[in-house]
Amino acid sequence: MNYKAVKVFNNNVILAEEEDGKQVVLISKGIGFGVKKGEQITAEGDDKKVFYILDENVNAGEIKRLSYDIEKVEQVTQGIVQIAREKLDITSEKLYDALYDHISFAIERLKMGLPIDNPFIGEISIMCNKEYEVAENAASLIKEQMDVDIGDAEKGFIALHLYSARRNKHINVAMKSARVFKQAVIMVENRFNRTFNTNSSACKSFLMSLNRLVDVSAKQKPLEMPIKQHVKLYMYEYDEVAQAIARMIKSELGVEFSEDAKAFLAVNICKFIQM
């Protein structure tokens, strides 16, 4: 669908017109960057939102509430970067720009009343536990300076940005790791016909153990499980799931578990479903 720009509020929000003259609000990350009044815009894709203005009396002045104080976002972002450098020793020069774009877009969504969903929040809070603590500081700063409650889902996304910057990896890599952790829980659920709350102590304990095993295996640190043969013989149903999860982790993350690591994982699965 093509639109004509009527007013650009910021990089992410535009007041536009359809061919029949109907006014709409277009929201998408970066959609307004460099756009001038009267230019044609194409809004397609899952990340682009179109909101029709049903009340003919609504004008551009009234839509200004969608905008935000740019200086406050800049100050908040600088504050978060400073905290991240102090607590996480992050030196990446790209962190400010990544956080600024993300936070400004999130605030616009929240002001529009659009929910922010993060299906991996439980996994992120474990996998990126140090970064998540800083993200909670960020949420407090945003609430204090901009009077916006970003919620747990958004804390998770900020934590992913910090995790990415700390390890000098693209955020998609961090997101993939969170998805793999979630899939591991699903595999346990399917095998034993159980359903787990990712916020439960049992699930958190399992994810923490899995996170440590992935970290140790990625660094190729030696692990020793003296009873690994007993695990295979007498805990075979847990071992089967551990073997399947290990194959999935190798395929998705390129991290290979030793037989000892798989035995540890099997024992952790046993504990998980009984807690």
C-alpha cells in the first residue's frame, strides 16, 4: 500500500494519506527517516503498523501526543549506557544508537497502547541475568524521567541488546539462544506430558543449569560425571531427552556437549520434572 506523507513526527511515526484522502498513522522503526512532506511511502511487512483515523475531527495537532521528548530519550539512553559500562564493562560504541532506536520505538508503541510481547522473557532473564539486572535499572530510569512503565517484556529486549553488545554479537544471535533455551523446555514438556511456568523456581533452576552447561561446553572446559554409565542405564528416559536437546543445541548454536555434559543434563531434567 502506498501513502503520501502529511507530517513526520519522528523517525518512527508519520501522519499520511491514502489515495482516497483518508488519513492514517504509520508506525514502524525508521519509517520516517529522511521523509519529507508530500513524499510517497510504501508500508508493507509485518513490522509496519497502520492505524486509521476514524474521527474526521482529529487533526495533526492532536496526534502530537504520539511524539515524545527527544532530549529526554537521549538523556535516558546515555544514563543506561553509563550504567552498562560501569556494571557490565561494555565498551561497544554501537550500544547507544541501538538502545536509542529501540527505546524510542518502544515508548511510541506503549503510548499508542500497543502491547509489547516477549515470548522468551523467562529464558532471557536466566541466560542474560547480569544484563537483565541492568535492564531493570533502565526501566526505573525510564519510569523516573519519562513516566513510562516499559514492563518485563521490554526489559528482556533491553537485556538482549546489552548481552549482544557485551559479547560483540548481533542481537539476532542472542535471540536465537533464547529461542533454543525455550525449545529445550518444550522438549522436556512434550516428552513427559507436563507444562511448566517459565517463572517457576523449577524452570529457572533448569535453565540456569542448562546455561552453565552451554557456557562450559562452548569454552570446551572439561567436565566429569563419574556415574554417566549409570545415568544411561537407569535414567534412560531422561538421557534420551538430554541427547535430543544436545543435538538441537549443536545444530542451532554450534555447541557440542560431551557425554559427561549430556549426563549432567539428564540428571537436571530428572530434577526439573520432579520439583
